[in-house]
Amino acid sequence: MNSEDAKAWLGERVSRETLDRLEIYHDLLLKWQKTINLVAPATLDDAWARHFVDSAQLFELTPIGAKRWLDLGSGGGFPGLVVAAMGAEGGSPLTVTLVESDVRKCGFLREVARAMGVKVNILSRRISEIPQQSADVISARALSGLDKLIDHAKPHFTADTRLLFPKGSAWREELETLPERWQMICEPIPSQTLSDAVILRFDVGQLEGDA
């Protein structure tokens, strides 16, 4: 998927206003990347596919009625800020909380949210230090291995929490690091952006016994 394909894919799913917001986000990403490493430099020329579409496809997996989305290790704001922009379009009750310990990156997140006119909560803390969130959706992208992601997310589970973790070609090996009951409830969803990538979806309510 090239940049033109990515914009076309987004254009079929969001309004012109939301696409304009994402254009603002893209412009700020290019500007801030010069001084802060927000995304891998090699992905910057392909940011529309590698970051914007890659984030937007997670929004399409939001459970009906979800109100609280928690994005761990938000970095440059993917997927959290894209999710917030898409949620704002339909007057969704979704509240997005971004967790990022790097103060400079938090400055970027605040600037993008302000420029897009989108409300988000930004917690400038280590993940282990944030209060319990009772999230309906928990996402994390390029943060750590699956076993650590589950540990990071556990304090913020409810009986209905959905976990959405984008992973690359080594996702099967990562999945095997989890207990079997976690492997059993995992649904790998093919990525729209890379042929060997997936989104790993876990619905906590399907677990037998304690999480």
C-alpha cells in the first residue's frame, strides 16, 4: 500500500473533515520528527500507510458501546491520536487516554491534539505508575513483547476489555510465549498495510479463570 492507496483507503472511511485533521497531524509529524524521534525514520516517507492506516484499522475493531480507550506507550500518537480523530467524527462517547513517559513526546501529542481540535487525556508517566483505567479497549504498538504487553494491560482490565496489539511477521513466536488459555482466545486479523503483519485481538471476557 503506497501513500495514494492509503489516503484513498482512509477517504472511504472518514469524512473530509477528519482527513483534514489527519493531514494536520501528518504535517506536524514531519516537522517534529526533525528534532524528536517519533517514528522510525525509514517509515516516514510511507507514513500514511505505515502509521495512519495502520492505526485507523484498529478503530474499526472498537467494540460496540466502548467508552474508554487506553493507548500504552503512545510515542508519536499511533494509534491513539488517529483513534481519537476518528471517534470525534461521529460524536462517539469514546474517551482516549494516551500514556507516554517521554515529556517531549507528550508535548508533541498535546500540540497535535490541539491542532486537530480533538480531546484526549495524556498521562506523562511510566505505565506502571498510572492509576487503574477500567478500559474497554487497550492498544499498544511497537512497545514490547506480548507477554509484557499483557502484564502492562492487566491492571486496567474489565470483564469486557478488548486488547488490540499490532504485530509483525514474528507474531506466532510471540504468541507462543503466552499461556495456552491466552493463545486460545487470540484472533489474528490480517493487517491492511503489510502482508505478513496482523492485529492480535484478545477479548478478556473469553478467558477461563482469572486473567
